[in-house]
Amino acid sequence: MVSAAEQLEKPLPKPQRDLLGYASARILEALLEGLIALEFLDKGYTRNAAGKTFQAWRALTGALLALEIDKLGKELGNKDKEWLIGKGIPRIPSSRLKSLALLVEKAGYTGYHGYTSIALDLHDYQYHGPDPDLALSRYRSREEAARDTLYLLEKLVNIIEKRAKPKLEWSKKWTKDHEEALQRLRERLASTY
């Protein structure tokens, strides 16, 4: 397997030209970011782990939107679909993550919006750390943030395994690197969770 750093530094396919290639790259990114998050967690860097988990979730969101564009296209007007393919999917802006998560949920991913709220809470935690008063962060302690980090990574693995992997396998975009990263993440989570 090519190193995680090499995989994460490759240019992404343009969604306007290759939605499946883009989805495949983002799924691999989500898995690799998840593995990095666990490494940080093991070393006690909870804030960094939260940030990597957020990055993994954003990558997953972009991949799922790309994989489900046909389903979503029926609900969106031409202008919204054009924005989604041209800007929404490639950028996954944090400020629009909740509305993008609602689209993923409309495509049949039950609970996705709620999981995305946890990802955004982890994003806040990355910057503010634990806050016993809950003024700047939704987590009073590192342990609370670590629990949500593991919980969200578990959801990420389940979604990839049950929903994204079959679609990418069918289109021949699931690679040995995907499979190895998924197995490693699943094993690491099983030994940590």
C-alpha cells in the first residue's frame, strides 16, 4: 500500500469530470484520516484526533454526495445541482455541512444529519479543547471528546462498508488500498472501542 501521506497528497479527480473517481478518492481519504485520528488518540492528542475525525467526516460527505448525485438530482433544481457538483461536493464548506448532510440523509442515509452535528462539535473541540463551562466547546473533558471521536469513526466505517464500498466495487473504483485501510481502521477501532 502506498503511504497515507502519499495518498492524501495526490490531486483529487474533478467531480465535474469524474464523480466516481472523486468519490473513490474521498472514501480513501476518509479511511486514512480516520487512521490518523486513532494514532493521535493513542498518543493523547485528543484535539488533533477530533480534527482528523472531522476531516474524515467531511471527506465522507463529499464522497456520498458524489455517489448519490443521481438520486439527489431528482430533488434539486438545475441551479442547485450545478452548485453541488461545481462547488458543494469539491469544497464541502463547513458553513454548509449541515445542509449538505440533510441532502445525504434525503438520499437514504438515516441519522446522517445527527452524526454530522457530532462532527461539527468535534471541529469546535479541536479549536477550543475541553471546557467545563461549555461556553466554547460541547465537551467538558478530553474523555467526552474521545468517546465521540470513536463513536463517529465507528459510524464512518459502517457507512463505508455497507453503502459506499458496494457502489465503488460495482463501478470498479474500490481498490486494494481501500480494502487495506478499511480493515486496519476496523481492527484499530475494535481494539480501542
